[in-house]
Amino acid sequence: MNERHSIVRSVGAYLPARILTNDELAKMVDTSDEWIVQRTGIRQRHIAAEGENTSDLAAAAGRKALENAGVGIEDIDLIIVATTTPDMTFPATATLVQQKLGMHHGAAFDLQAVCSGFVFAVATADSYLKNNLARRVLVIGAETFSRILDWTDRTTCVLFGDGAGAVVMELGKEGPPERGVLASSLRSDGRHWNKLYTDGGPSSTRSMGLVRMEGKEVFKHAVGMITDVVHNVLDAAGYGIDDLDWFVPHQANKRIIDGAGVKLGIPPEKVVVTVDRHANTSAASVPLALSTAVADGRIKRGDLVMIEAMGGGFTWGASLIRW
Ligand code: UT7
């Protein structure tokens, strides 16, 4: 097979300095560290400082990914920012990141698929590269979810955090796919929109709205949707579950991650978990988890890595990457 594959050259991440613990949250709403840990696995989350916006987090993660790739911003010709929490309704946060990174050429746009945004952005970058619409892409997942939470609603405010992660993607050499994005599967089903949404927006209420969720309903659908796309991707690439070295799932809830792992038959030691420290950072969760596992030496060159995510819409998707 001589098809060229887009490779992931590097990863980078940024987390705001401020850590909010479960015990601190228990002073704000009627909850407890015990409940949060038992039901979600979350122990703490990072919260962006006042004046620190999604574009700041995104630019910091992007800089790190560029540094780790050993390339400069002049070598990038497309920036995609997956986010649900843009600095402004417009312009796209990606253009603000472009300005912050000093890039005056190429193109930049946002992608909105909520928690699945990074997986959708990887698949989008892969298509741009394969179709010669870009040479090297900075793909970022960045969120300040703390800004759209109702801090009096204990059913949602304990679940989310802020952060950003980024990868540099480029087209690999011609020849057998030694590295790269081997297959992706993207799905959505708008019949489920009102199970996880914000109760406002520019067009409907002229405001941004806050997160509302039927947690149990989301939970009920999550494992089945995740396992479906993972199987689709493995089938498309001609691999089986046992071939996977690492499973890097969206970090929403430890119980969902465990449930998907069990249903797929992936042993826990192959599953990257960061939800305990980061909580659910939406589009940032997968690149943050990738960055963690690359930095601590678990994910190595040549490893077969499955990323997946599921979120509002519903949207869900997975990509298989030879690292
Ligand atoms: O990226 C996708 C985004 N979202 C998700 O993936 C979330 C998916 N859903 C979940 O993770 C879980 O459904 C939750 C963690 C949100 C909730 O866990 P659950 O086991 O489904 O709990 P529940 O909603 O059935 O609530 C059980 C009880 C309720 O009390 P009663 O009615 O049994 O008296 C809730 O009011 O827990 C109560 N509760 C809380 N108690 C303490 C809900 N939130 C809290 C809280 N602290 N923070």
C-alpha cells in the first residue's frame, strides 16, 4: 500500500496553575469528596485564572507541541482549534491563537464537536493533509469549561475542568504505513441534543448559556457508542483489540472508561487515565491524556494507539494512530 499517512509528530499540553479539589467544591455545593471519587474517579481539576482565556491555554499547548516537534510556527500552515468555549462568539479562537503564535500565513478555524472535538479535528487534519490542502497542521483541543458551568448545580459543576492539549500533524513518507493515522470513524446523532447542552446561545437567547446534562442518559449511551466506533476503526485498519498498545479514551468518568475497557476487552494496564487529576476537560481531554502518557514514557514510537471520545450532540468518534 503506497498511500501516504499523516503522522503525529509531537504532542504538547498546558494546564492552568490553579487546582480545585473536591473538598473545596464540597464547601460550594452539597457534595463530598467521597461521592465524586466513587461516582466519577475525579479528585481535582484545573481552573483557568481570571483573564486567562481558551486562546491562551491553546497557544501555550500549541507552543509546547511545536517545541517538541522541533518546528517553528513558520512550518505550520493550518491551525484547527477544537473548542466549545471560544473566547468570543467570533472570530474563531483559532485565529486568536494564530495571532498569539505569530503566524501570518496559512489558515485557522475552530471545530465544534464538544468533547469529541479533538478526535474530529485529528480526522479533519488527516483529510486536509491527504488532500494536499495543508502540509503541517497544529491541532489543538482547548477548553475553559469552568466559564460555562452553573456553580450552584452539583450534578454538573463537579465534573469538568480547564486545559489544553495539541499535536503537530504532517504527511509521512510514501510507502507502507509505518506511522500515522491508520483509520478514523466519526459519528453524531442530533436526536440526543437535549441530553447535554447549554441552555442558551447567540441565536436563541443572545447569551452563552450554561451546561445542562441528563447525566444518567449520557452514561447509558456512552459505552455502546464508544465501543462501536472503536470496532469500526479496528475493522477498517485490519487490526484486532489485542494489537492495541494503548487505549486513550475521552476522560469524562472513570466508570465509563472502565465500562468501555471491559466491553472491548482491553486490560486496564493499557488504558491511559487522567480523569482523576484533570476531570472532564472536553475537547482537551484526549490530547492532555496523550501528552501525559508520552511524557511519562508509556506511549513510544511505533505503538498502536486508539483515541476515542463521546460528547454533546451526541457526537462520538475514534482514530487509530501508529505513533
Ligand atoms: O463527555 C461526556 C460528558 N458527560 C458525561 O460523560 C457524564 C456521564 N454521566 C455521568 O458521569 C454520571 O451519570 C454522573 C457522574 C453525572 C452521575 O452519576 P450517577 O451514578 O448516574 O448518579 P445519579 O445521577 O443517578 O445521582 C445519584 C444521586 C442522586 O440523588 P438521589 O436522587 O439518589 O437522592 C443525585 O441527586 O446522587 C445525587 N448527586 C450528587 N450527590 C452528591 C448528583 N450529583 C451529586 C454530587 N454530590 N455532586
